[in-house]
Amino acid sequence: MLREEFEQRWARKSVSLREMLSIVEERMGKLNGSMEDVKESLYGVKDRIYNWNEQSKNYVKMSLDSTMDKSWGKECRMQHSVKRKKPQSKEKAKASR
């Protein structure tokens, strides 16, 4: 009787182990699919970050260029206005007061 009980228990355990193995394999398949989805999402996020980085660089460069253009423009206008001004004679200076 012990041998029969052992074989029955072993048969139940082997069925149980096969079922568990089947469940684990199924879950592994789902996990692998999920990991692929995560990888695709990660690539999308990396692309967006790269694009934002490039846009930020371009914006900063344009801002600096604009600032430099304005600075150089003011400096040139100031130099130009200094060159154009002629000193007034003492008589004209007294008359304009």
C-alpha cells in the first residue's frame, strides 16, 4: 500500500510541477513582452530628450547671437555718434544756454 500511495503522490506532484512550470513559462512570456514595451518606450523618451536638448542648444545660441548683435549694434551706434559730433565753438555754446 505504501508503494501505491507514493506513486499517487508522485503523480500528483509531477502534475502539479508541470502546471507550475507551465504557469511560470506563461508569465515569463508576458514579462518578456512587457520588457520589449519598456525598451520601446525608453527609446522614445531618449529621442524626446535628445530633441529637447538640441532645441535648447539652438535657443540659447540664437539668444546669445541676438544679444551679441544688439550689443555690437549699440556699440557701433555709440562710436558712430561720437565721431559725428563736432565740438561747438564757445560762442555757440553760450548762445544755446
